Amino acid sequence: MNIHAANFEKNLDKLLVDVKLESVTFKSITLDRELKSFYESFNLISTLKPSSDDEFESPASILLDSYQAPLLVSQTQAGYYRLISGVLTYQKLCKLYAADESSLVPCLVLPRRPNKDTLRLLMLNDIVRPLLKQFVDVTGHTVTMSLSAWFITDEQPSVFKSPQWQSLFPKIRTKTELCEWLHISTKVVKLK
């Protein structure tokens, strides 16, 4: 197993000890500061969804999403909750509960906030999952733009050599392997 993936798995094992499933008032949940910064640095919703118009989706469907994939949060000492993962569901719940002060949503509550590296991997997996694992709007341009923004840094100019990429997808080491997995042409993806 890849060393980055092994470290991530070890950190997750520690983090998930004493996790609780709780109903939390929606108004007490805010974006974790790292997630907020990450979310604002890239136009996430427009990349993963062709339209931000949720009017065709019923409130019951949105609630079902939150029950099938509870929000992942950490609790502050003041009793508030910081969203770690589930940003797409959270965005829909914001529209649903904009004026409702007492709405409860299911949350997996972590006993402590993850360390910075684990937090970043949780955030990346949360947004990479719909793009790569659930095949939402998969085009060469979307894959190139999204993965470049999320994984390329000045220190690491390759998506596939990024420690975060290697932690999440250790078996995908090249553009060709990625394109084969996504069933798209290597000609439309511009990654190194």
C-alpha cells in the first residue's frame, strides 16, 4: 500500500473512535474555517453541477440525501458544530432551512477536529467523489480544471504525484490510468 494512503488510513482510524450519530439543529452548523477557505477558493458548485436550480428536487429528497450521507462535523467547546464533509448536501439544506430555526439534521459528530492534513483529505474526498467516483459532469475540461485547482501547488506541479492524490487514489498514477477509469479519452484531459 502507498505510504500516503497508509498514513491517511491510520489517521482516520484514530479520528473515527467515539464518533456519534446525532440530530443537530441546522442553525448550529457552520463551515469549518479551512473548508470555508477551500470552498471559496474554487467555484465548486458550478463545476460539479450543471445548474444550481434545485427547484425540481423535493424537500423530502434533500432530507433523504442528508440521512443517507450524514454531514460530518466536529463539535466546538461552545457547543457549535463545524462542517468537515458533506458540503453539497449542506448547500441544499441551506436553501431548505433558510428560515427554519429548529430543523434537525443527522450528523456524524467527530470527538475532535481532524489535523490539518487529514482535514484537507476529507475535504478533497468530499468534492472529488461526485466528480470522479459518481461520474457527475465528467468532461476532459472539468477533470483538468478541477484536479489542477485541487491538487497542483507550486511545490507539487503534478496531480498524480501529490501526496493528497496518492492518499485518495494510490492505484491511479498516470493520466492514462485516470482516463481509463473514467472511460474518457486521454486527448481531452490535460494533466501531468
